[in-house]
Amino acid sequence: METQANNPLHGVTLADMIAQLVSFYGWEDLGERITIRCFTHDPSIASSLKFLRKTPWARERVEGLYLKMLRDAKKEGGPLGN
């Protein structure tokens, strides 16, 4: 089996991604960065998961923002920048 040591998304669940994004940005800022209803109207991880699992373009945006968050945290030497 091929390893994916250089893939920062490998082994990270969508639920973990959303939780870390919410922790880093908060729901309000997350909803401004990715304007989708599950982030802007009565947001929850459960409703976000339901929508993102059915909507590939939105999931790609979340994954992109997650990777940006990791890069920014690494630059700042924050807790996610290990």
C-alpha cells in the first residue's frame, strides 16, 4: 500500500477538518470565507457534514481552506503548525 506522508489531508476526517476550521476561524469568519448556508445559518458540524458529503465543490473549498489554515498556522508557529 502506498503511503501518503506528504499529503496533509491523509488520515484527516471531514469532521476533524471542520472542527479545526471552526476552532481556528469561528463559525462567523468561516461563513464569510466560504459562503455556504451550512456555515452561515444555524451552523453545526452535523449539518455541515451532511451538506459537504453530497457537494464536491463545497468540500474542495473546505479542504483548500483547511490547507491554507495549516500553512498560516505553520508560518505563525501556532498550535497547528507542528
